Amino acid sequence: MLSAPRWGLIALAIKLEDGGPVFFRQERWGRGQRPMRVYKFRTMIPTADRSVQATAEDPRITKVGRVLRATALDEMPQLLTSGRAT
């Protein structure tokens, strides 16, 4: 509950920067090799090729995304979804 205002500000910053979606969804393997869906704040341009790993100076990373990655705030949505299998 205390982090709700921060979530709102992050979502607003992402939307204002390029109008794209706020969240990024990714399938990962969890405990026992069970697939799980992970949500993160989007840090790359909406049309980014996600099959290629991002590098430190990757031009696909947005300005807001650089701040989120540097502070690990892009990981916050995982707090709500951690441990849930698809």
C-alpha cells in the first residue's frame, strides 16, 4: 500500500514518454521447471526485439527505463506475481 504512489508515478512516466504499455510480461521457468508469468514495468521501446538481450547502452531502452533499471524499480510488479505459475 505504501508503494502505490510510486507505482502510479512510474506508470505515468512510462505512458508520457512514448504512450506504450506500462507493463511487460515474460514467461520464465520457476521452481521445479514450472512455467511462470512475470510482470515488470516496461523499460524498452514498445517495438523492441525481445529475442536479443539488452546491453548497457542499448538504444531500445527508454530514458525512464534507464532510471528504472538502475534502481531496480522495474522489478516491483513481480512482488504481486512471484510464485504464481501459469
